Amino acid sequence: MAKIVDNPKRFKVIELSRNELAKIGGIGICDRCNGTSNTGYYVAVLNCWFCPKCYNESVSYTHLRAHET
């Protein structure tokens, strides 16, 4: 079941399965590595779906601009 994921950058992130993503038009391929995963993370501000590995890496290097803090 899809759920909102807390993250230190305060982006709206939804954890969902490939099947749930398919219901809303996604195909379940990571937008960063082009790999597949049974579960992943949809980052609304980027309109991207990431596998767990790429999501964890991207959260660590993504920065908010000064006016967004």
C-alpha cells in the first residue's frame, strides 16, 4: 500500500509498489539507473520514480535552495 515517506529534505515522497505505480500510468523503471524494483519512491517535485538504492543516494546529495528552508 502506498504511503508518504518522511525525509530530511521535506519533499513529498510516496513509497509504492510497481503494481501501484502502473495503475497511475508509471512503468516501474528507475529514472536514475533504469533498473527495476518491486517497490520504489515517487518524488513528486521531480516527477520521478526511484528504486530504493537510487532514492537513498539522491536524498543524501539533494539540497534545498536558501528560500526553500
